[in-house]
Amino acid sequence: MAKAFDQSAFIDTFKAEAAEYLAKLTQGLLILEKNPDQPAEVKEMFRAAHSLKGVARMMGYLEIEEIAHHLENLFGKITEGQITLNASITDQALAGIDAMTSVVETSTQGKPSTVNVSPICQAIENYIVGGGSATSKPASPVSPVDMPAAESPAIAAPTPAQSKPAPQAITRDTTTTARSEETIRIPLSRVNALFNLVGELVIHKVKSSYKLTNLRQVNRQVKNSEKHLAQLVEHAHSGPDAAAEFLQLLHQHSLETEGIKRQVGELADLLSAEALHLDPVIDELQYKVKELRMLPCSVIFEGFERLVRDIAHQENKEVALVIHGETTELDKKLLEAIKPCLVHLLRNAVDHGIESPGERVTRGKPSQGTIRLRASQQGGKAIIEVADDGGGIDLLRIKEVALKKHVATEEELALMDERELMQLIFAPGFSTAPIITDISGRGVGMDVVRKEIEQLRGQVNVHSALGKGTTVTIVLPLTVAIMEVLLVEANGQRFGMPMLAIEEIVRVEATQVQTIKNRMAVTLRDQTVPIVRLGDVLGLPASSAEPEAIGIAAVPADWHVVIARVAECCIGLFVDRVLGQEEVFVKGLPAHLGALRNVGGAAILGTGKVVVIVDVQDIISSARQARTALQPATTAATGEKRKRRILVVEDSLTTREFERSVLEAQCYEVETAVDGLDALQKLAHGKFDLVVSDIEMPRMNGFEFCRSLREQPEFKNLPLVFITTLEKDEDRRRGIEVGAQAYIVKGAFDQNNLVETIERLIG
């Protein structure tokens, strides 16, 4: 009896191969949409669809096989000149790719797939039969904005296909599937290079074994010499009769000592030569192993052109994404971590940055906007830029929002320069958009982008010119595991500080230190930098050699100050000594310790000692909270935070109670109303921080309710969030006109989206 085929061993290979084919199909469609007259590209897509169909059939993924089969037929007709690709066909083909991607993600993770592919296959078949025009109304394409790749697409009920029957709501039993292990694809050349280096280490291992034998022999000779020395001492006390024997033993010991010295010298020379040859081998091995974790930025850049295209279509804008430096390599973990940040930046660029075609033409610009995504390496850093040629960031609007959200006072804003004002967009919940939508309002905000980048020991900066565009620059280390650190000593203990965050090291004398509002500071090149002792921020006990009190008189002339900067926040750190710079392998803290404030990890130095790597961003935050060196935050909380109250206006009992439970789980106080009139009565008798409202309601709908609200001075600035099934652009525009701050479509609704939106509006 033939042995049953175990597909679980090939799941990871299939997933990687399928991802490659799906990326080729997506990229090819986007290329052909811009320039359909590329027969070579169509043939490549035909081959990709054909290969995907074959491997899916072998693995038993019939849904993928069926869609790939229809795409193969479609590309065949395009190759034969019977069909010309257009935007409608592209949308439907991309919907098919989305469905296949969903099946790959869910099934290879051991989850059952319940995708019904008939509507997509039928729609593609309609284009094939109709010669490029749908013979019947096709299924609505599923947008990646609405359907995450890891979820099964919500597709309408099936209709019979004209080709062979498509699988109907296939459910695959994956209970016996092995758990998928995370993998990366490595070029054979890199594996061969590692193999050669390991061969070099084996040679050195053999040589080291020989030297170890010599060392043992020397050790035996030393022991014999010690024995003879003891005999010499004994004969020296035996009297004059043993003089001849004493001289003989002394001569023998002298010869043994010379032999040991010679062998030790030879062994030292051999070990020195061995180290000389071994050091570059180990350095190269370290570099090659680091390379194994390095992947080109194209791994995450591939899907961005599709993302920009779909959002631009949804926003009725013309946008081109230009990518440079996709071959730049970064650590795999860095790439995975920054992808959500880049997605948010691209969404922002399309939604807030690029103007509508008509507005651009009025301003003397081409109707099509351009977003440039660029990756490059500079020394030991990776630079990623997202730049658009849109309307730029209005500093006056930033001031208005900062005042409204109590991020800064008028006096503080008046003292800020352009660079400092731009940094306010990183404040939690800060947004200059007139209304939060499902495009840029979902997921992370700029404050979370900065937090994520800084956790990767990187930095993010924004530069903008009104009417010309905005550039967001992200600076990252090439790898999160190996880094250059500055070794310093504070209160008798050693610490490592990431070089990426260090600007310079300066000598400070007591006469240079100023006292500003009872805090220490120093002026460097016309810039006042707050300073604090590193040991104080870390809460270290003072060493016996150092004074307990910290003041200007306690600052010796030979102390060093390390100037560290994260984004626009700069701080000077007093340290006892600067020990030098070293490349270290940073290890994370054990799970049982959790996340320790001010600590970014640990490393073992060449001496074998363990050194703590400090988190500079946490150090700056701790200094501010400790109020030892930095100016107090402008929004420092005073007293206990008042619990926020939210009014939910919804005529559906089920929806109303669901929204109530979601918000109460986030510690908000919630009251409900059944329609606009009921809500106005509740508002007249109670104080609320925000309103969540449906639009289609009896007696008074959401638009009328919001308009009535804005007519009353006490509710003019009360934040209001619409949650509705109305998804047309004109409905969104009407929401802006009546004064709503956010507009969430129920079809794309998830509770995280609602919670994040509310946090952005009221915290």
C-alpha cells in the first residue's frame, strides 16, 4: 500500500513560492494597467498563474487552483489579442489575487478556509466570454483597504460558473497540519560563503588542538621544574657535603627553565599568529551570519504600489508611487516592524498630502501627484524616506489643533520655531485632518509611528513646505542585534549607549553649568541643553567616591557630558568616565524580567563582563518625569484623571449595546440615546466629552442632529464620530460639512478602529 502524502512538511515552501507568484501577478497587473502594450509581461503573468495553479493542485488548495486557472485563461486571451486589459478587469483580477492570498495565509497557519470562489471566477469568466466587457454584472472587487490579507474575504453567494464547477465554500481539515515555522529564503551563494568560513574555522580548530597539546606538555614541565626546585631547597639545607649534588640539580633546573621559556615564547608566537589569522575569519563569519537575517526592502515594498493605487481610486485622486533603493537590505525583524509605519505614512500621503486633480491643476501642478519611497544606506544606518509633492503641512493649522487639544499654550507656541512646531504632530492623538476616515484614521498614528521607530533604536523626522509637499525621514540601524555602543561608567557601574543616539561628548567645567528654574543646563553653540546625571536617572546609589548631593559645586572639571538626541529632544548625561566605543551583540532581557524601563538589553564585552544597554528614549522620558533636568511637560497631568463620558446615539438595540460594551471595556462612562432628539435631551442635562452617532435614525437623523448640535455655542467643539452604513463620498463630505470629526463605515468597522479614533480625539 502506498504511503500517504504528508503535505505538512511542504507548507512553508508552498507559502514562500505562492507569495512569489502572487507578487508577480500583482506587480504585472499594475504595470499593464499603465501600459497594456507589453506582451512579454503578459506572458510572464500567464506562466506565473499556470505555475501557481499546478503547485496549488498538488497541495490540495482547490480554491487557489480554480482562481489561478481563470486568470491563466484571461492572460491567454490578452496574449492572443482578444482582450485588452482595462481598469475594470484589473480590479477583478486583483480581487482574485486577494482571495488567493487570504487562502494562503489562513490555510498555511492551520486555520480552516471557507472561501467561496464562484463569484470571482464567474466575474473573470464573464470578461473572457465578453471579450473584455463583462457579459453580466461582476462581483464587486474586494479591496485590500477593506479586507486584511490574513482574513477570508466576504464574498457574495455563489452563482454557477461557465467553466468547470468551482469549489463551493470548501472547508479544509487542518487538524493534522504541522505548526508552520517562520522561515526566510537565503541565496545559495551566502550559504556557500558560510560553508567556506566554517571550513577555515575547522582548520584553526585542528591547529588549536596541536597548540593545546603543546601547552599541556609545558604544564607538565613546569610541574617537574617545581619538583626539582623543591629538591634544590632541601639540598641547600643539607650541609656542605651535598654541594656537588646541589650544583648538579641547580644546573638541571636552569636548563629546564630555559626550555620552558623557549616553549612558552614559541607558543605565544603561534597563538599570536593564530589570532591574527582567526580575527578576520570570525569578523567575516559574524558579518555573513548577520547577512542571513538581511532581506531587501523590496520584500515589504512590493505591495505598496497596489496600496497607493487602491486608496487613490477610492479618494478619486491620481497618484503615482515611485520606489528607489528596493535592493537596500535591512534586518528581517526591522522590516517586519516598520511595515505598518510605512503603510500609515503612505495612507497619510495619499489622503492628506496629495490634492485632488482639480486642486493641483489650479495650483499649477500636474493633475497626478507623486509619492517617492526611497531606501538607502549611509555608513551603519539605513535611511527610508516617504516624500510627496502635495499641499504640505500648515503650521497655522498645527497651532490651532495644539491649542484645541491642550498640547501647548499660546505662550509656548509663540516661542517655538518651525522645527519645534512640526514636532507637535507626534503628540498622541494629534491630527490636522478635518475628519478621521477609514483611510488614514485606521491603525497607527504619527505618535505610534515615532514610538515604534524609537523602539527599534531609530529616529523619525518630518520636513514640510506649504504647497510643495512633505518628507518623512526614518533613520534605522542596519540590524537590531549587532550595534556600536559607547561604554560609559556611572556611579561605579558600566553601561552601553547606542551610538546612533549620540551626537557628541563634551568636557564640562563648573563655570559652564547654568541653573535654569532649579535645573542644570549647559549652552553649546547657542543651544541650551538640559543636563542630568545618568546615575540619578537610573536610580543608582551614589558610589563612595562621589558626593550624594548634585549641584554645580559637585561637578568636577574633568567630568564628561554625553550629548544624546532622539528626534528633536536633546539631553546631556553626566558620566564618571567614557571608556570607549565597542561593537556588541545585544541580547534581549529574559521573559520573566519583562520590559524594564531605561533598559534596551544587555551585551557581553570582550572581557567577559555583562553590560546593560540603556534605552536613550526612556532615559529622556525618565528625566522629564523625575523633573531632575528637563523642563516639565507642557501637558503634565495634575491630580487624578477624570473619567471620560461618551454619548452613544443609535436606534438599533444590538448595535447600541455592542458599542456600549466596547467603550465601557476601555473605562469610558457611556450613556445611550435612541435618536437625535433623544440625544439633544441627554446633552441638555449632562456633560459629555464625545458623541458616537449613527446617521440613519427615526425622528432626527445623524446629519440633522450634528447640525443642531453645532448651532449651540456650548456644543460647537464637542467631538462627534459617525458610525454608519453610508459609504459614498458625498455622504463623507456631508459629514464634514455638518461638523463631524470622524466618519467610520460599518462595513469596515472593527472595535480597535473605534477605540483608536476616540483616543485620538479625547485621549
